[in-house]
Amino acid sequence: MLRAYKSAIAEHQQLRSKSKSCLTVAMARFTPYNLQLQITRMFNEGQSLFATTKVQDWLQQRQENPQDYEVIFHRQPAAPGSGLVYQVQIELKRKDGQPVDPWLLEALNSQT
């Protein structure tokens, strides 16, 4: 009886660890905290007025001065199968004419 109980507990722990790893994979594919997705939803919901502020807050979280950047939004057709009609691409331009750091642009428009 004790052996069956231990076996049942071990099986339960294995199933639990598998379900956690599946959940982690699924969460990595769809991140509701993706800035580009948030901005696209804001445009869809008629809240585009607040999109610039959202990007400025995002810049501040990355220790960048938002006053150094001009934020430009571009509507583009969404990728097939994404469930969206269009997506909003975010462009940053430095006001002093210097190029924007590539890592910053990559993080800004990342799909995950």
C-alpha cells in the first residue's frame, strides 16, 4: 500500500512538472506585456492618444531619456494568422541626430 502511494505521488509530481513546462512554453509565445502588441491594441481601441506616453514610459524603464527621442507610429498589415488586421510598428528618432541604439530598436519592435 505504501509503495502504491509513493508511486502515485511520484507520478503526480511528474505530471505537474510537465504541465509547468508546457505553461512556460505557451507563455513565451504570447506575452501580453509586449510593447508593440500593447500599442497595436491601443490603436484598435481608439486609445492612440496615450501610445506616445506608453513608449516614453518604456524608455524610462530602460534608463533612456524619453525627451531625447521622437516617437513615430506606422500602421502595417498584420502577419497572416496573427488574428490582427494591422499592427503598429514603432519608430524612434533621436532629436540630436545620433543613430538609435540597435538593441533598443530590436527590443522595441520584438514579436515576443
